[in-house]
Amino acid sequence: KNEVEQSPQNLTAQEGEFITINCSYSVGISALHWLQQHPGGGIVSLFMLSSGKKKHGRLIATINIQEKHSSLHITASHPRDSAVYICAAPMEYGNKLVFGAGTILRVKS
Amino acid sequence: GAVVSQHPSWVICKSGTSVKIECRSLDFQATTMFWYRQFPKQSLMLMATSNEGSKATYEQGVEKDKFLINHASLTLSTLTVTSAHPEDSSFYICSARAPGQGYSPLHFGNGTRLTVT
């Protein structure tokens, strides 16, 4: 069983829809990463958070440490948001990241 | 913001040859860099942790003699795939952590797509 579980695996949305991607983890963490991987493969770090909520533009990330759960929300989704979204958590007390399997998001216009 | 540059972005090589991939931190010094591999439709898997001035730490199942890592300076780590075989064809990506207090953000290169024919 992967220590970082993401859902859903695939998500298709219509432009403008509000999108939520969930991540649950079993390892003890100091911070959780949300990453975006574009079709070409390049990875962009969207958020690193250890508590509460962070917002950047139309993206919002929340984390509940007690419940070991994080969510990534995209408001007013756009086709350019189509990508793979990955959550990752460092192994307890270490720098090694454990990655979720990723959520393939496709936003249709 | 911190940038990590990876080169080349793609490479095709013949079976039995070696390929070197470079990962550079452009505006910060990275004492530690990480190398990952990603097979199609799979998630990233950590291959090794590259430490400046010392030997890399390899994950279980990764052959250190096949995937040579050199981190000779604070801004450059290289991964050399030696005697490449078609099964080594994959997407390789590096990341580096910017220095700072506590747990600092990771920055990723754009990856290298290796095809071994």
C-alpha cells in the first residue's frame, strides 16, 4: 500500500468548474507538496504546506494534519490547467519524498 | 525564484553507450539534489540522493554502478547511465532543495527523456 494515496486517478471537468483533488498520507510529515506535471514532463512545485491553507491565484491547498489529509482546489478551471497533479510527502524525519500516483486532470472547453 | 536547469531535455542513444544528464541549480547552492525516474503512466520514483562532496545514497534496487552520480560542486549534479539498455528508457528528473531554515521547498528540473534503441 502506497503511503501517499491520491484521488481521483482521472478527472475530466468542463471549463469553469470547481475542481478538488484529494491526498491522504500515512507517514508522519513535516510538509506536504503539491506538484503539477505538464504533458512534456516538467514539474512545477505549486505548494508546500505544513498547516492550514495556502492560495495562489485560482489554486488553493489545504491540509489537516490530524486527519492526514490534504486537498488541492482549482477554481474557475481552464483548459490550460490540464496536467497531472501529484502530492508528495517526505518520509518521516527525512528529505526523501513519497509520491502519490497522480491525478490526471483534463479540462474541456 | 529558484531555478533548476536540467540538460539535455531529451536524448536518444544506442544500446551499450553511456549518457550523462546534468542538473544545475542556477541561483542557489544545493548541497543535496535528488534524482528520480518515471516510467510511462507511473509516478516518480526516487533513485538516489546526491550529496555534494560525498557519495550518493542509492535507493534499494537501483544499481550504483549503472547509474553513476557525481555532485562535484554546489550547483551541479550529474547522472550517467552507463551501458544503457532499452529498459533504461525512461524520464529522468532531478530536484534540489534551496538552502534555508527548516524544511525548504523543492525545485525540479524539466526532466530528460531518455530513449535507448
